[in-house]
Amino acid sequence: MRGVSIAISSSGRPEFLQRAVVCALGQRGVEFEVVVVEQGGVPTPLPPEVRYYWLPEAHVGRARNLSWQVSRGELLLFLDDDVECRPDLARGHWVHYLQDPSRGALAGLMIPQSWGQRDLALAFWRQQFPQGNYHWMPTGNLSVPRRVMEELGGFDPHLSHACEDSELTLRIRLR
């Protein structure tokens, strides 16, 4: 598939997951699919358009790997289950990818609703990533070309609960 695979992993947060899926399904202006890998707990009922997979135990590295391995898109857009996105998010990642297909990854701005103030979030991101110099890119809003994931072998499966995004970012930067 030429387009974007939106990959969402979740563990025990059905309300968040359902909201994230509604936002993901609302994308416009680009061919896309939504792939969800839920870990542990009870499977969450989701719309039939979603390609859904369930793992019996929580393991974020394995969940993220399964999501990209079963997806069909040329560009993989990883979202956290607590991300509520605008309908042009996938298109924005796709347009940036087409402008420079050699790019290893693209991290999008995330403003957690719990932060309340947009200005505070923008200041935080500008401080963390001055002039686009990304040393760490969170997988809450991260796109990676499929060929890069295949080249690197995906996320480290030994990282079960955290740091899988930091470790992947390091390998992308070093390639």
C-alpha cells in the first residue's frame, strides 16, 4: 500500500484507545489504514475498519513490532493511545516523507491535554528539540519509513515497558 499505516499500541486503557481510534479513522487527504495492537487485559471493542491484534501480556516493544510487521503502508505512523490528533496528521507526515524520502524519521509535536496550556507545551518542545536537532523522538507521534524499520529490525524486543523509542531513535541517528 502506498500510504500511511497508523499504528497504535495500548495496554489496559480502553477509553483512551477508543478515542485515539476515532481520531485516527478521521484522517483525510492520504491513503491510510489503522492497526491496533492491544496488550494484556481484556480486548477493547473497536470499529471493523481497524486491523486489531491482541497480545496476552503487556510488552510495548513487541506490540510496536507487531503493528509495523502486519501493516501495509510505506510510511509507519506510531501513535500512543492517549493521542488525539487532527484530521490532517497522517497527511502531514506523508507530505514531509514525500519531500525527503531519505529521512529516517519524523517526530510531530505532541501537546498532552493534561498540560493545559499550549504555550507551556510549545516552550517544552522548543527546549527539548532546538532547531530540529532530535536526540530522542517519542513514539507518541512518530513516523518512520517501512524500509528503515526493516533495515533496523524494528524496536528492540528486550525493552518491554519503556525506552523502546529512545533506543530506536539512537539507531536511526547512527545509520
